[in-house]
Amino acid sequence: MTAAAEADQAVEPSSPPRLWRLRRRARTVGRSVVGLVFAGAVVVTGARLLVFDAMWPVAIVTVFAPYAAAASVLVLLGAALLRMRITLLVALGLVVVHTLWMLPRLTADGGPAAGGVRLRVMTSNAYFGTAPAERITELALGERVDVLVVEELTPELAADLERTGLTRELPYVAGHGEPGAAGLAIYSRRPLTDDRLLPERTTMPMPGATVEVEGRRIRIQGVHTIPPTRGQAGRWAHDMDALRREAERRTTPAIFLGDFNATLDNASFRSLTGVGLRDAHEDRGRGLARTWPMAYFHGLPPLFGIDHVLVTDGIDVVSISEHHLPRTDHATVIANLSIR
């Protein structure tokens, strides 16, 4: 045996020590975990980049974009630690892209203009009419809400809301309760005019009406789209497109509020913001707020923000908050607005 061979054998024994084997195994496991998280982040980012999501599962995958942003940071750190050079470079690109997407949601716009008239609006999904009417009425009246939109309103819940005194404070109503998830109604402190459904047929009726606030006419559009689940994504995209066309037709400032079954990342939702609608959560730097599902209902923390208040030019967002009601899987959202 040569001296060189003996030296090599001394440096790298044929039977590595146990610690060395454990480190190598940990490195292999670490690379596998980083690779899996990396693959998930790439898939979600790819779905988010698409401008067309009228298909399953693109619309569902896209809503995980905020989690893909966090995953990209973890992948970046893991790839640097494990010296995965290609993964490190791609992860760096993902971090940059997601930062550009997420940063505006965390930055509040300027405050409301002086001299505006305040209007408080509220949206509440009643989960097939099972949410307690007493709590909805208590919250709406306690918060001095001017306009309330209730989705998944059944005739029984509508009767209970009247019994608990909601209509004494908000006596003007557009829309009505229907069995199951199809009911939607707008309750208002001020008279409602031009009460009508969207011109295009949607999966569930979406009534709208006009309210006058100290001489200013504001269009209120209730929203409840079908979820983009398997077999329903096309109908969901059609509902969203009907809302977009309604926003394009508007001739007065407008407020679109309700259960959109979409997050800020869905392409169909982004088409709404592309025609002059602004998300109230994003306006106040709270674009990562989550409203579904509620922890006490499904045993999960809220994961996604699918309940929104959208406003047009001429309306400033003063504040927005989420409130938990029993027996429903959605948070109730209340926005304090200022009408210029």
C-alpha cells in the first residue's frame, strides 16, 4: 500500500463514525423538506401569476399565496444553510415577487379627506341562516351600522331579525331570504331606491340598491358568489365577471360588500380592483386579514380573507374590523367609511 493510499484511508475511514452518518442523514432529510416546500411555493406562485382562474384547482391554489410568500423565505434560508445553489437563486426570485405582491397590503393609504360624511357598513354571512339573529342585531345596532348586508339569509332568519328589532333601526330592505344559501338582503337606515338584481343572471341572486347620504347618492351592491370548488370554478368566475361589469357600468360612487369567496390574489378578484374598486382592508394596511373559517366552527384558525368591502373613488376608508359571531364560519366585517 502506498503512503498516499494510507493517508486517504486515515482521512476518510471506510466505516464513518455514527455522528457523521447522522449528519449526512439529517442533511438528506433537510434537502427533501426544503425541496417539498420549494415545490409547493413554486406551484402556488405559478397559479398566482395566471390572469385566468376560471378553472379548478387554480382558483383554490391561488389563495395560498400569502403562505407561499412565507414558505419562500423559509426555503431561502434552508437553501442557504444546505448549500442548494439553484434552489437558493429561485427562492430569492420568489421572495422578491411575493414582496412586491404583499407589501402594498401592509401599507395604509392616506387618511380620509376632510369634510366627508360618515357611513358605517356591515357584511355578515349567516351560514344557511343558523347565525343567531339576536347577535347580528346586537352587533349592528351597537356599532350604529347604517347599511347591513346579510348573506345566506333564510326566511326564518329574516323573520327573527325583524323580531329582534333590527328593522326598527334599519327599516328599509332590498332583497329577501331564501331557503339554503341563496338568500341575500340589504338593510338600511336610509331609504333605498333603484332596487334590482345584477342584469346578468348569477348563481345566487345579488341585489343592489341606491342610498342617499346627505345629498350624495351611493350604490350598494350585495355580493355572494358560489365557491370555486371542483365543478363550480367556471360559475364562480362568471359571478365575479358579472360584478366587474356592474362596476364598469356605475355612474355614482359605489360599495360592493359581502362574501366574494375570493382573496386579493385571485385573478377574478383582481379584475374588480382593475376597474376602480379598492379593498377596504388593503386601504388600511390590513390586506392579510382573514375571515374564514372561524376557529370555533371548524376547529381551525381563520386562514383566508374572502369577505370584503370594496369602494370606489369618492369614498375613503376610515377603519375596518372583523367580529366573531357564533354558529357561522365567517367573520362579520364592519367598515367605517367617509363619503367625500
